[in-house]
Amino acid sequence: MKPIVYITRKLPDEAVAGLRESYEVRMWEEEETPVPREVLLEEVKEASAIWAMLTDSIDREVLDNAPNLKIVSNLAVGHNNIDLDAARERGICVTNTPDALTEATADLTFALLMATARRLSEASRALRAGEWKAWTPLGFTGHDVYGATIGIIGMGRIGEAVARRAKGFDMDVLYHNRTRRRFEDFVYSDLDELLSRSDFVVLLTPYTDQTAGMIGERELGLMKNTASLINVARGGIVDEKALEAALKNGDIWAAGLDVFEEEPVPTDHPLLSLPNVTVTPHIGSASVQARHAMMQLNAEAIHACLTGNDIKNRVC
Ligand code: DGY
């Protein structure tokens, strides 16, 4: 009997073809909807590998239901949806997809940064609604990106890629990270100083117990009232109620959000009604090239694990 690989979402044939040669591949055959919990719990019973999405909670209950499981390979660089302690205790390997999505996610980060600075979604909406009556000297004026100061919280691969883009715009780059790193052009800053000096505060830190809610009322209060907050990491890093208040009161200029505490974010969420908020539906890594490269990493990791070879991109 071939080992079973369970894939929690419909993936393109070409991404899965290689695995089909050696394994029995089972898949949740829907692209738009995450696998229901009860189906996941049933399907993992015989699985040697789970190819998971960031929408799946791979917790103790799932792992307990999967006695043959050797690997969980996550189609994301973030892995806060997986209980790593529980995986470690059971000797189950977890992998993610770094590098493949670095540039795509940095592009989206910069797109949101520019959109907030120049009020793109607000201006576009007004035009479509027939509110553009005439060109006006100060209509839809925003803030310069060129020469501004960017503060990057979480200076990993994606942070560095954003910083490189920022240098092309002649920006001053501050960063805050758990560990100080050696850069010629990017300046380490403590969190409070970064918040108070930056024109754009960009969140790219992993979501952990330490970073949950790290941007709240106090931190938003330190930001300039002309500054934008960009979150392409995880929604739970920001206190959304505090953010709503800061945006409404004009304590900060704007927010660009790709991620939310609850996803999909409910359409009646107060943040969505604010004109100075630009939103996208968690599409940081959503370029065709990045997503295919990510899938390839997952497939390779699963194959390496199930054949006893060296596994790349291990988180644990
Ligand atoms: C990730 O890989 O963690 C990103 O959030 C996907 O866009």
C-alpha cells in the first residue's frame, strides 16, 4: 500500500503530479472553501503527510487523530496555524515555504504602502461613484513616499526585500527585530523610536504569543498623525479596535491591511467602512510564480520526508 498524502485544498494537477507517482494522494476537492473540521479529522487518520493551508488549524486533536503522520507541510511561510509543540512531542516534522514568496510579498507590502500614501482606493472609489466633478488643487492629496522614513517591524527575508525596495525610493530605513542584524543602510531602532519616527510602519513579524496585540493604543499613539500602518503579517498583531479609533480620530493617517484577526474579515467590520483604510484579502504571496514555487517546496518536503531524505525548510 502506498503512503497517503492528504491535501487540504484543491491544488493544480501539475503541483501534485509528482507526488501521485509514489503516493496515494487524497485531496479536499474544493478551491474556495477550507476543508471542514470533521472531514479533516477523518481524512488524517490514515495519512502519512498533510499538505496544509494557513486556513487549517493543525492542532493536538488533528495530530492525535493521525497515528501514521510524519510531516505537515504548510503552504505559507507563517505557521501559526500549526501546534509546533504538539508536532515536536510526536516527532512530526513541519515545513513551510520561505524564499519562494519573499519578493511577491514585498511587492504587495509596497503596493499597500503606496496605496495608503496616495489614497488610491479612496480616489478610485470616488471616481467610480461619479464624485469626480473637476480636478482640484488639493483634491485627494496624499503623502510623498520618495524620501520618507519607513519602519519595518520584523526584519526577516521579506523585511529585507521591502527595505531594498524602499532604498529605491530614497527612503530612510529603520527596523526593529528580536535580534539586531548587520546592515550598512538599514538602522536598528527600538520599537518606540521606530513608531514615532516612521512615516510608514510596516508589520512583517511572525505571529507568536510575544507579538499578539503588540500594536495597540499606546503604540498607535506614538505614531505620527501623518503616518500609515501596513500589516501584511497576521491580523492578531494589531488591536483592531485601537486601530479603528486611531484612524477615526486622525491619530494616524491611514492603514493598509492584507490580514485580519478574523479571516475572511466580515464585510460589516468597522475598519472596512473607513475611507483611509486600504484592504486586500490576504494576498501577500499571491503571484502565480510565487504560489507555484511554494507548492513545489511543499511537494519536495513531503517526498523528502517520506523517503527518509534531507528535508528543507523545516520549522521543527
Ligand atoms: C504566508 O505565507 O504566511 C503568507 O501570509 C501568505 O500570504
